[in-house]
Amino acid sequence: MNALNPTAFYEERDAALRTAWEREDEARKRVAALSGLDRLKEAQSLYDALVVRKRREGGGSFRESDDELNDATRELIDEFKLAHGSAFLVKVNRYSAAERAEPPIRRWEGGLVYTFGASIIVPVFDAELERLLLEREAAATHNGDYARLQAIYARVGVLGGTPLFWS
């Protein structure tokens, strides 16, 4: 920041933000012009860039209740189903008895996905992924939890799924 002209700092910052927003708008227009997996790939790139920007803005974490991020996550879910014809929402951390009464993987047929309503999205149901999730929940201790999470996310990668971010 220029100590003699603090206004210049804010003007430069605002110009940089406007440029970033313009790039995001251009990317959204490119996504709208595509279809199928090409459209999903571009939507995923746009989403990933937003996630990085939001983390930077939050000093490494997301701002609380960020509507832009949450809406972008919902849009990615829509794009995922549009591209694959099906979408399955995965909940990795299920804490309450009510959450554990439901299966950890559920088909998404459309409609509102509540904030933190899913941790991952995959294009198909996968018994191996479900087994990994249930084994992690059943573990008596957190010993080995990192390895279990690595196995879960590796399986998600094999299936062509992606993590979801909420705030």
C-alpha cells in the first residue's frame, strides 16, 4: 500500500476484483455455450477457480455463510447431473442418528440441496464407496482415519466424482 496515497491501494484492488469478475462472467458464457462432459469440465474449472478465490479472500478458509460459494456448489451439482444423466450425493461425515439412519450415498433427482447436504458428488452408485464410508463410521477410534479418508477420496476419483465445498 502506498503510505502517501492509500486511496490508490483501494483503487488498484477494486480494479483487480473487477477484472476477476469479468473473467468469471466470460467463463460462465463459455460454459453456457457447451454441452455434455465438455460443459461439465468447464463448469468444474470455473468452480475450482471460485473455491481458490474464496479461500484466498478468507485467509485460507471460507467466509461464513457465503451465498456465492453455496450457489456455485448447487450449480455444479446441476451440471454434474446434466452431463452424466445421474448424480449421487455422498455424505462423508454423518453425526446424528437421523443422518446415520439414511444411506451415505443417495440418488439426487433434483431440487434444493441444503448447505452441507453432501460432501461429494459421483455419477453412479458404488458399493465399494459405500463400504468404505460405512467402515469409517464404524471405526471405534480415529486411529487410521486419514488413511480411510484417502481411500474414500481415491475411490471418488476413480468414479469421476468431485468434492463439494460449502460455507
